[in-house]
Amino acid sequence: MPAGHAEHGGMDSMQPGASSATETSSRAALAFWRALALALAAAIAVLAFAAYTQPELLLNYSGLRFCG
């Protein structure tokens, strides 16, 4: 009788289509981090656009000199 993987530590005890609680929580955590990254990128884009529309916040490179 050939030995299957299930006889070696019970690794095949879960069905391929079944999801466990840890898999569900890891998917929720991944979705949370993706949403957080998207919100952060959107906030950075809004702040960059707001700074671009205000000329007083732009650097004046012509006025910078190397003093050394």
C-alpha cells in the first residue's frame, strides 16, 4: 500500500477549496493594508497637487547658492 502525504503529519487534512480562519483573517489584513496604502497614496497626491498650485511653497532654485 503506497504511503500518501496524509500519513506524514496530517498535512493533507484540509481540502483544497476550504478556507481556514487564519486564511480569512490574513485576507482581511491584506485588504486593510492595501486600503491604507491607497489612502496614503491619495493623500500624498492631494498634498503634492495643493503644494504645486501655491507658488509660495515652491523652491526658488535660482536664489540658492553654494556658500563654501
